[in-house]
Amino acid sequence: MATTPTRASARIDTAVFASLGPGQLRPGRELDALAGLIPQVVVTAREVGQVQTAVTEARSKNLGIITSGGGTLLHVGNAPRTFDIKLATTALGRIIEQNPEDMTVCCEAGVTLARLQRSLAKVGQRLCIDAALEEKATIGGIVATNATGGLRYGFGMPRDLVLGLTAIDGCARTLSAGGRVVKNVAGYDLVRLLTGSWGTLGIITDVTLRTHPLPAAAATLVFDFASASDLDNARGRVFGANLPLAAFDLAVDLNVDPGAAAGGSLPIWSLIARVEGSEEEVAAQGDRLCALCGRDPADALEAWTSPAAAGDAGNVSVRIGTEPADMIPALVDIFAQVRESASATSAKAEALSLFVGGHLGSGVARLQIIDGGSAAAGAALLRATEVAGRVRTRVVERSSDGDFGGHDVWAPLPASFSLMRELKRRFDPDCVLAPGRFVGGL
């Protein structure tokens, strides 16, 4: 985790925000705090020019800006070096243009995912992104964090669906990349660069996205297994069959009770697949899945919710990345370490419930302590998920007390870190955008 000390901040001249209307400027409050820092002001931008004004003021006085949409992932990241301006983009809320014939939509950053989905559904389309808390999650925040759920298996990540965007960088310059039609590839690299940059290179103000038709039929099939090896074998068979699944996820509940004779109940390992298409295609895929899994589904649902999408539940949340074939063995190792740690504590120690949601096709899993969640339990989970062996990457998303105990939030530093640092210097030379929050303290 970055250890750069918090820098002293100059006072903000609120006169520079004279163009803001009622409700657009207020002092920061405790509810706005991040890692114990309360911003001097909260600015709610309704126009791109107001975003530029905030960045210009920050740059002139060496202040720090953190952008917030719905705030669903605002807890992820290192403690900021400084936090002076909280820039809310929720009022950038226009759906600018829908083109059903081209299967594209352009909207401002503050439009929520749920609102955009409702608008697209009127023309028989959807955005194939299933980020959690869709009534709060904004398109700008989703693109900035590259966040989605299990639909990544069938449709890719948000960066694969972004055709164009506009952003304001740390010099208050307007960056425009891509276009509003699928065939336009101008600025493609800049689009992919800003998508998933967590607000450290630019503040996204509008986005153009590729849409897909609503499926004629769909089903979510849940297959339960008594052991990790049984699920892993089924995973291999399903993956090898190359079915055109929309999603291919995993869910596990592990209840650890130090007072119980066996240290807690055995987990149920669930393979969760989403099938979409015509009625005939859904039925055929469902039959094929049953054959590959060697059983009928324990549950069949019409709706889809990815178990691995980041929500607001849990006292501790850690996301790990492995090779797809290594994910289930890695989880077995982690569970064993957590159980061993629990068994070493007093029989009176607090029981905990550990929920895991993962993407079987990509090797990404999110582990959340839902119940219990004492500091000791959180520390045990962090130790068990350290980058080693099968675990290639780890992001500590949430801790019970906001203190990550010396653990790196983003680990390990990627081989491209020197390039990332140079990009930060070029787009945000004064480090006013989310200072210190990203990988390596960028």
C-alpha cells in the first residue's frame, strides 16, 4: 500500500464556482469521508465546463479530486494522499442518443445502469453489463472501474463494449476518443486506456456503448456439488464443450464455527450458468449442461444475478485472480487456511460466514466475509489470499475497520507499472485526480 504522507492543502476559493446553481456546492461532511479524510467541498457537476472548473482549481492549488457516481466502488483503493474536492457526476444524467438500428447508445456519465437498461428495453435492446447495485451504479463509474459480473463470459468486459467516450484529464483538457458507430475505430486505444483507469487519468463525462438484443428466452441453471473436485470436473467438461453461454459462474458458502467439532459445515459448491437464445436453443443448452454436469439443476430461474458481482454486503472483501483451471484448487487452499486459523482460536471465537462468487471462465473470484468479520477473521482471510502459488493477483476491496493492516490493496505491481506511471504523468502531471488511490500509489 502507498505510504506517501497526506499533503497539506490550500483552501478552496468557492468564488470560482459562482456559476453553480442551488444544491451544486456544499461543504464536505462526515458522510463524504474516505479513509478518514473529509473533503473541503462537494461539487455536483451538471455540465462538462463545471468539471473543468473543478480540475482547474485543483491544479492551481495542488488539491486532490475524487470523482463519485453512485459510489458503489468508492471504497476500493488506497487511502488518498489528499481529498479536497468530491466531484459528483450524478447530475450528468442525459441519455444523449439511442440508435437502435446501429445498436449503440450514448449517455452522460451519471446515468444509472438500471435507468439505461429500462430505456433500451423499450426498443428491445440491453447493455450486456451486470454490475451490482444497478439502481445506484452509474455508467461513468462502471466504465472507469471496468466493472461487470458473469456476463463477461459471453459478452466481454465493459472495455469491449465502449465505442467512444469523452473525459476531462488532470490538465482540464477535453479528451475525445472513438465514435458513435460500431465500425468507427478511431482512438480505440485511448478508449481502452481510460476504461478501467479508476479515475486516475481522466474524469469520464459521456460514453458511447454497443448494445445487444434482448434474448427471446433465457434461464439461469444452478448445479450443486458436494465437493470442489466434482465441481471442477464439471467445469472442465462444460468449458471444453464450448457452449455459447452468457455466463459461467461459481458460488460457495463456507460457514466456519470454531466451537463446532468439525470447525463448521461443509460448503456446497454451485456451478451457475446463464443460457440465452430462442426457446429451442435454451432448451438444448439446458439439456447439454445437465449431461455435462451429470445431474439435473438444483434450481432454474428466469432472472440473472451474478454471484461474483461486487455488492455492498460484507465486512471484508477480497478479489483474487488465478488461471481459470487453478481457481477451484486455490479456493480449496484458502478455505483450508481459514479453517486452520479459526481452529487455532478459542472455542468462544466468533463464527463467520465466508461467501465466494467467481467467474469460472476467467479465474476471478471475490471472497466476502458476510457474518462475523472480526479483525482476526479479516486478517486470516488476507493471509490466506496473499499472492503466491495459484493466486496471481489480489485486490483488497474492503476491510472491517478500513485499515488494511499493511497489506497492499493492489498486488502485485504489474510488469507495465513504469508505463502506467508515465501515463499518469502525461495525463495528470500534478496528481490531482484520485491521488495515490490506484496501483503503486498512482
